[in-house]
Amino acid sequence: MLRSKIKYAVLSTAVTSILLVQPLLVKAASVDKTITDSNRSWTIKFSQPVGFDDQTKNAITVTDSKGNLVNVSIKLLDSSKVKVDAPEGGYKQGEVYSLNVGNGVHSSESRYLKSSLKYTFELSSVSQDYNYKSQVESTLDATVNKILKDGIQDDWQALVVYRCGEEVPPSYWTSFENSLTSSQADSFAPTDYERMVIVLSLLGKDSTSFGGYNLVEKIYNNAGMDNQGINAYIFGLIALDSGNFDVPNDALVSRDKFIDKIVSARTEDNGWSITSNKADTDMTSMALTALAPYRDREDVKQVVDAGIAKLSSMQGSDAGYSSMGVENSQSLSQVIIALCSNGIDPTGSEFTKNNKNLIDELLSYKLKDGGFSYNKQNVYDPLSTEQAAEALEAYKMFKEQTGSIFRN
């Protein structure tokens, strides 16, 4: 079964000191996090390459409340991330565990942590089962296996693989880095930079300094943003929020401008579209996904609420969705992501038609090999497959309260 890669224990080491992005030092007997997945894995992220030898591995441990060592698997995900897998059989309910990072951990240049760290967690006795849990997890397993078997073809597939708890192969990173060393690296379209930032940020890379480029700066200081219309502003805002990046005061495009551009681009019927003044399912969903982190703002909340209502009214009698006149799984996936991003259950009554909800309908596009089709003709489509996996992972994260698909 795939495990969600939720980075609760995230460390950032400097040359002479250690900076905690999220606090790990705790008082005795306190619990930092209550988990609901007995097979939860933890990812520890450092800002420098880790010297992954026996000394480092022995310094990273999990202990129970009595101080006994728990037999966990520790592996290096890439040069700066260490993954701690759950013990065989999972963690026990009611037991308090400590994830310990000792000062024997060191960088590849033999720089050591100055002090040890501890993060405590407890497996909740509250069940996090939900109606579609087994179907969603088994489908994600099959879909990710399908993607890995065929080979990762694009950045979104890499995101799906990583978000579902599997390791992205080195060949992908080689290809990514090669694209940035080409003569085209300074002339990508805004949405290309935005895609790169989203994927790099969610895969634990530094988008402000990757391959010699500050890719985030190429979004907020991009003079060609208007050339791609509302799409560039939607994915630009998602990209900035994927890593909670700061935008300088003198930037060409501020965060508020991204929001204002999206809000002002609404169609007359409270949705979004590229080609007309009539709401399109995909664009409406993506705009609502981008605005989700700002729905506590009263002006944005009104827009989001109206957009959600519009999506409900656009749903077909079979619970499906169409874009540009064609009923398809990609539109379904985008609606599910938008709803989950805004804290709305896609299996709820508002999105259930004739006893079918969005998850029912999306799973009807699933193929035997783990892929998904675009329509109901049972033909494998890579883009539909990666979007369906994003939607199912978004739903899983929503139900398990472990975050949002496009934000760390």
C-alpha cells in the first residue's frame, strides 16, 4: 500500500547551525502530532547533502514510550532527504513514539548537528476509514505502478509518483536538469515556469535556486504573464503557494494582483473560461483551486462560494462533467481537486446525482492496467491517468486531513 509522503519532520541545516522549519524540540511527555495512519512514514529534509553512512543511520531512530528502539527502515530518498518507514505491522494505537535525530547525523562534508532533536507522535484510536478508502488506495497503487512501469513522461507524473509515496527515478531529474541547461531556459512561457516551481517545491527541491535559476522570480517578475491569459495567473498563484514563497514589494506581479486578476476574470455565470463568457468546468475548477488558500477573505469567499455552486449546477445527471461539450474524466478530476482544496467532500449530497457522486463516476473511467481513459471508450490516456491520480490523492488527503495536493 502506498504511504502519503507528508513531511511533518522537516529540518534545514546550515553550515554551522540548524534551523527548524517546523518545531521539533518538545517538552517531556508532550505529543507534537497525532497520526491516523499506522504505516505513516516520515521524511526529514536537510538543506545540504547528507552523509548517509552507518553513523548517520544509527543516529536516526524511533523509540516507544519506554525508550525501546522500534525496528524501522531508514533510507536516503535523494541527497538531502531521509525517509523513515513505519515498522512491520505498523505503529500501535495509544503508544507514544519519538522520532529522534541525533547529533551523529552529518553532511557529506562531515558537518555535524550541534544538538539532537526529538519529535513525538501518537497513533490515534479514532478510525479514519471512509467509504472509498480501499478503492482509492488500491487504485492509486495500480496507477502509480502503471506510470513507473511505462516510465515518467512529464512533470505531473513525477508529482503523482512522489505524492503517493514512491521514489522518483534519477532519470527524471537528469532530464529536468538538462532542460534548464538548454538555450531555452530563459525563454519558457510563464506556465512552464509555474509547472516547474509547483513540481520542484512539492518534490522537496529549492525552486529559488535550481540549476542556477531562481524559477520563482521568473513568475512574479515575468513581463509576459498577460500573454497566456488567466491560465498563467491561476497556475502562478498555485506555484507561489506550493512553497509559500515570498514575493518582493518591487515585483512586477504581487500576490494580490494574482488574486485580483483571477477574480476579475470571472464569467457572467460565476465561473471561468479561456474562450468565452460562459463557465468551463476545467477553468472554473482550476481557478477555485488557486483561490482556496484565500477563502477566509470575505471578497474571495463570495467568489469561491458562487463558483462551487456553479460547479454543482454544471454536473450532469450521471454525476459526470463536460468541457467544451465533451464529457470526460479530466474535468471530473479537476472538480474533485477544487472541492477537496476548498474543504468540500466530493461524495457529499451537493455533488451526488441519481445516487452517484464524483468518486463513483471517476472510478468508472478506470482501466484494468491501472490507467484511466479520457472518455468511456476504455482507451488508455496518460494525461487522464495522471489527473485522476492527483484527484484521488487529493481526496485521500482531504479525508485523512493531511493537507492539500498542491501545497506542502
